Amino acid sequence: MKLKLARTTLKSKPKIIDLKKLEEELATKSIFYFDKDNSHKELKEMIEHFEEKGFSVYMREVKYGLDENEYIYEVHIIA
């Protein structure tokens, strides 16, 4: 499964990360920001994947502007 990380600027394209790379990055950080272009279904599948491996996962939407479409997903993955 491939997910899109949050954009660093409004005009840039989101970077893509797969679950294997995400698991490797868990050694150094536990908070990840994902782009709004990810489907809710994909994010739920990612959460289920990590919960099956024994992690606690918390996800929420973070608004960064007044427009309804200006948000990203913040995901905490804790061992």
C-alpha cells in the first residue's frame, strides 16, 4: 500500500511512502502527516495494519486554513 505524505508547500506534489518504509521510520519518529488526497479507506487499512502488529494508532484531521478543503491527517503510531 502506498500513501501520500502531506505537502510541504501548497503547490508541491505529495511524496509517496509505502508501509515498509513507514515501519522503518518508526524507529526515529512516531508522528506522521498525510495528504488529504489519501482516501479514508486507505488510512483505515494502514491503521488496521499497525494495530495488528501491536501498535496503538491515533488519527485526526488538522485544519490549516479557513477553506473546508485545507486539512491534512495527523497520525500517531506508538509502540
